[in-house]
Amino acid sequence: MAGSFMRTAAILWHVSLLASPEKKALALGVVGLVRVAPLVLFSFVSGIVADASDRRKLMMLTNAAMMVTSALLAVVAFTGRDSLGIVYLLAGASAAIGSFDNPARQSLFPSLVPREHLQNAISLNSMMLQAASVLGPLVGGLIIGFAGVAWVYAFDAASFVVLVGTLSAMKDVPERLEAQRSELSFRAGMEGVRWVFGQPLIRSTMLLDFFATFFASATALLPLFAQEILSVGPRGYGLLAGAPAIGAMVTSILMVPLVGRIDGRGRVLMASVVAYALATVAFGISTLFWFTFACLVLVGASDMVSTVLRNIIRQMHTPDSMRGRMTSVNMIFFMGGPQLGELEAGLVAQAIGPAASVVSGGIACLVAVLWIGWRTPALVAYGKEWTQS
């Protein structure tokens, strides 16, 4: 995962170098579009495949394929044959493969731990993810500064060897009974969609995730802030790109012992997204590097609280036979939101400037959160005792 976050940061920086100065913001926004299009195309199928197949073997296949796309990015960058079109194409291909990997990944790990430990497992999984998202952009920024983006792609390709090797070495993975596997059919996919949208709590957490990340996905504009507003170069960009993950990682460590003690989880969830929106507004206003860094740390910390609580709701209320399809529907929201948000941020930044784009997005995020809370009182009232059923 550290390699994947490294690649994401490198692609944004790479695109900023390849784009013409007057179209740079729009070019960065298009990165979100080429990533979200495969999610929309394949997420429906990917959930069915995850529920109908051996999830471990599916992960091995998808990660081997993503290793190839990273290696191709490295080759075109090393040989100087890179262009916006090629970078967009390979970024989109990686997203398409990832749309099959994520449902398998999210469905596999809950089956590896007893239900009474699942809440802590979710927190630990989030900690791993955030540690990787801190390490990836920080190391990626340093590699870009000292050696160039091609070496970032090469390191990312090598990182997949570790993951595929780890998956192949896993022993005694619980086998699902045939009755627990869905059929590979359109009907099974529609059954999953109907089930998800028939669950008010799960549906509202997905909508909350989508609107918050759609309006407040400002990270796509970080190269512009680093280059034009803060003037800090690739190393400063690496620090800013890793700042949200630093806040998220520290918070995830705290969430492991504390998550079981949070009673009013619905209220804490809503408050965390409000804090996320306000921190985004402050980030957009800032012209000082370390204040911007602090705002992004708060963005990551508040997002982590929200992420852990949302995942607990989904995993605790979803049967194993439905996890892949639930994740595939959720993937459109939690991955489609930020990717479409990058496009929205790029278009708005192109029209009125990056700072105004971030501030307006944070305000819109705040409005969306309040609307969802008003429309879904069950989410606001969600408590600790509900997850113990």
C-alpha cells in the first residue's frame, strides 16, 4: 500500500510537469476522471466476482496485474516516451484492476478474525493503511526530488512482489462453504444493490462518504499549492501529501483502544466530518507552509475517526456472503467521491483559482453533512449498543 500511495502522488506530480502551465489545474483534475471511470464500469461486476470466488487467489491475480501497470509507467518515464495520454491510460488501467482488488481485500480480512475482535481489526487495518499513506508520499516526494518520478514507479512495482509473496504464503485461510458463495450472475449483482440500498445506516454512511470527499477532495491541487502558493518544491510537496496521513495514523493508533468505549458513535461520526470540512476551509485560506501542514494533519485525523466508525457500521451489519457486493457498491462512493472530487476541484480551480476551489469545496462539504444528518436521524442516534447485536 505504501507503494500505491507513492505512485498516486507521483502521477499527480508527473501530470503537473507534462501539462501546459495554463491547463495544469484541469490536467490534474482529469486524473480523478480517468480513475473513477473504471470504478463505475467494473465495480458492479467486481463485487459479484469477490463473493463468488476465492478472495485470496483473486487478490494475487489483481496485484500481479497492478505490478505490470506500475512497471510500464516506470518504463515510459525512464525512456522519455511519457505523455499525458499514456499516463492517463496507465492510471486508468491500474484503477480498473484495483476495482477488482478492493472488494476481495475488504471481504477477506473480516473472515480472518472472530466477530468479537472485528472492531479492533478494522482499526488495525486502518492503522496499516494510514502508515502506508504517510510513508508513500513522504518517500515518493524525496525520490522525485533526488531521482525523478520514474524511480517512484519502479519502487512501486517492486512493492507488489512483497504483497503477492505474502498472499501466497498465507496458510489455513478459512474456506467458505459453497452456500456462502454467490452465483456469478447479473441477478446476484442486483441482489447486492437492493440489499445495500435497503439498509438505511449503510446507505447513509456511503452518501456521507461520497459528498464529503467529492466537495473536499483538495489533495489533487497540492502540486499547485506547493509550486505556486507556498513555493516549497517536491520535498515540501511530499510533506504536504503525507500530512493528512500523519494525522490519520496517529488517530488510528488512538482509535484501537478507544473505539470500544465510544457510545454515541453517530454523533462522533457527524462531528468528525464537520471538523474535516472546517479544516479543509482553513487549508484553502492558508498561505503559510506549516499552518497548511497542520490543517492537512487535522483533515487526516478527522477523516480517520469517520472512516473507522463508518467501516464498523458496514462490516458489523453485513453478512459474509454479501461483503464483496457491499464493498463494490461502497467503492463507487468512497473511491468515486474523491476521484470525481479531483475533477471538480480542478475545474473550479481552473475557473476561479486553487484557493477558492478548496474553500468553496469545504463549505459545500459542511452543508452536505448537515443535510445528511437532518435526513437520517437514525445515523445521528447510532450508538455503541447497536453494533453488539
